[in-house]
Amino acid sequence: MSARDSGILLKAEGVHKRFGDHVVLAGADLEVPRGSVVTVLGRSGTGKSVFLKCLAGILTPEAGSMRFDGAALDQGDAAARAEFRRRCGYLFQSNALFDSLTALENVVLPLEQTTDLPDKEIQERGMEALRQLDLEAHRDRHPAELSGGMQKRLALARAIVTRPELVLFDEPTAGLDPLRRNAVFTMIAKYQRQFSFTAVIVTHDVAEALVASDSVALLDGGRMRFQGAPAAFSASDDPVVKGFRDSAAALSETLHALRRGENIESDES
Amino acid sequence: MLRALGRHTLSIVHDLGDYALFTTRAFGAVMRTRRLGRRLARSVYEQGARCLPVILVVGLFTGLVLGLQGYYVLNRFGSEGLLGTLVSLTLVRELGPVLAALMLVGQAGSALAAELGIQRNSEQIAALETMGVGTHGYLVTPRVVSALLVYPMQAALFVCVGLVGGALSGSWLLGLSPGVYWSAVERALEPRDVSQCLTKAAVFGLLTISLCAYHGFNTHRLRSATGARAVSASTTRAVVQSSIVVLCADYVITSFFV
């Protein structure tokens, strides 16, 4: 059965990536079913963003294969890569907005540069995207004049204005407080349903990921230690999964032990 | 030591090849880039209108100094009447295109290297790649094409203002007849001198703007620095190398024309 038949939109197998002598990915696999939200979890520095950038083609893996909608995505196949990029959006951790352009100019940029749509339609689609993300009133503002949450929404508007089938989210909640984290996950879930795109989210927010995702993967030691439904993740006996899942409880226990005067060895590995 | 020298030589050859490919890609993207006209207009404004004050001021003072120095030297031989010849040929053949290019490197080239460096660091260039936007076509092509148009115009303007500066110091300050000055200018200049000036300016524009774009675009490849320091290092490198390239290319082109 081909990937297209099985409903798998994106499939990565055995992705290897190293920087000098430092091996970041040592055969990472991921399956992304069409229309689902897949979250890749992992500790800081385990290579989650690197994996996402390999999927997006920003970084070139040393080995491994990827298939998008059943078609192989070879690094050397420029046409397949271009087709993938046309159907894929990417939300950067830093938002990567063009600071010299206004909000509307940021949103319409991919339409202007990758389509032959008439200017009027491009402007209308840009305004529609801004309206859907409650940014219509800020169309003429530059990114620096917007709040952090607005910038995140603007980056999402730019990522979805081309109506992609797949959107990759790189740490969309990094550095945000719990309320804003919830707001961002709510925003992703809302627009994922509204625009029916498939989403891959890289994060280390376990609680939000379990609620917002259809499938959860855990990256550890350069490989996917686990991929399955959130319920299976919650029930898993795998010690690494357990350790990651129960990190909040472990912290609580450690703090209680320290308060009791016990000697705790720190594990920074 | 021999090994280090060989490694360094190989690295230079690799970088030269990389730069040549980079520039070729920028030209190759001319036909593929959508809405190039708008980006081109913005680049013409940045390299043209925004650099106008510095071209006017430096051109005027270069002409003023040339007029003063030339007058005193020619006066020793009783040949003040040749002041227009000296000023015009010096400006048109050498100083006009070279100094205008150096001024443009200082203003437009450094700004371009820094802008691309910051865009690289803040993942704006990666964002373009993920959107499927041709980064060379969007970021580099309009700048390089614009340089081919703007540099010759700026050099011509520099020469004109310099000639006025020469007239100001020679005629109005030192008493040389304006008619003598301007008729010497007219007699001295040939179409070949003007074409040499414009050719040099266009070549300098192509070399310097593509070099500045190359360094800014590849800021992330610097091993000696990261972040803001990488932007600073790539901008410095762009300006220094562009200035040296202008002088080297000037010598090569002059040797062909002479």
C-alpha cells in the first residue's frame, strides 16, 4: 500500500544529521497522517528543531529518506522540493518576520513571489488572512510595533496564506508564559480545524502537547523513542518516556526532598 | 608551512568559485523572479537617491582640490590654460568612477552586507527558502542589476560636479578665465574617455555590490564569529574587499583602454 493510499502525508525514515563530530540525529523516523496534529517532544538540545529543519529542507541530512504525499523527497530533486515547499508552511521559533515590511506586506510576500495571481487578489487574500487572525487593524504596522502574541499570529498568517496542506511549527510556545502557551496551542488547534491543514509541532510542553495532538513522538538520543496516540504516551512504561512525562512530578519530589534536607545529585546529562 | 599555504590557496580558490556561482545565480534569476521591477526600483532608490548627497559633496571637493593643486603646478610652467584638460581627464578616466564606487561601497554596499547578514541571522532568508521564494532572485538580483544602472550614473554625476568644483577653484578663486577652462575641458574629452568612465563604473558596480551581497548572504558561514559580531565581520570584510577590488579592477581596465 502506498503512502498516499494509507493516508500518510509525510513520512521520514532514518534521518541522520551531524554538525562536525556532534551527532544530532541518528536515524530519526516520523509518520504524519493527513489532517492530524503530530507533536514532537524532547528535551532542549535533543535536535527537535534540527529534525524539523531537515523535514523542511532548510538543513540537508546526511542520510535518510522522506516521502511527501507518496512522492520521494530527494535533496537533489529540485522539482519535488519546490512542490513540497509550495504545499508546506513553516512557522519559525523566532517568527522570522521581515522587519522592514508591514504586516500586510509580510503576509502577501509568498503570494507575490510564488504565484501569478493578480495584485488585487493577492491583497484580498492577505487581508483575509489578517482578518482571520484578528490582525486586520494592524495591517500597516511593522513587526516591531506588534506584541509577541501578535507577531506569532502574523507569522502564522504568513505560513497559511498560501493555503498549505502541511504546516511545521518550530517551538511555537518557546519563552511564553503558561497563559500565552495555552493561547498559542488553542490558536493552532482552531486554525488547524478551520483551514484543515496537517500540523507538525516541535515543543517541550508535554501537558499542552498531549491535549492538542492526535499523535505524540518523543525524540531522544537522535532517534524517535516513541510515536503514538497521547493516551498511549500517557500509559507508556518506557523509562525515557516516563521520565519525560513525569518530569514535573519528579521536580516536585526533588524539591520536597531538598526541603527535607536530603542530598540530591543533579543530573545535567 | 607549505601545507598551510596550500590549504589557504585552496580556500581562496574555493571562495572565488563560490562567489562566481553566487553572482551567476543572481543573473540567472533575472527571468525567473516575479515582480522584479518593484524590487529594482527600491534598489535604484537605495543606491541612487540615498547616496546622492555623498556623491555630490565628495565630487565637488575632489574637483575643488584638483583645481587648486592643478592650477599651482601648471602655473609653474605657465600652462594654467590646461587646467580644464587636467581636471577633466583625471576625473573622467580615473577619479570619477573610482571615488564614486568607493563612496557607494561605503554607503550602499555596507548597508546591503549588514542587511543581508541580519536577515540571515534572524532566519528571514531561511523563511524565504521555506516559502519557495528564490532567495538570489529576491534579495540579490535587483541589487546587482540596479548597480549596473546606477554606478555609471553616479560616476557621471560625480564627474560633472567635480568639473564644476575645478571651475570654482580655478576660475572664481584663482582668476582663470571660465571660457579657457571649459574650452579646455571640451577639447580634452573624447568619446573613448567617457565610455571608459562608464564601463569602469558598471564593472565596479557589478563587482562591489555582488561582493557585498555575497558576504552578507553567507554571514552564517563565518567561523570566526557568530551573531552580531558575524554581521559586523562580514560587513567589514565586504567593504575592505570591495575597496581593494575597485582599485585592482581599475588597473586592469585602464591597461586595456590605454
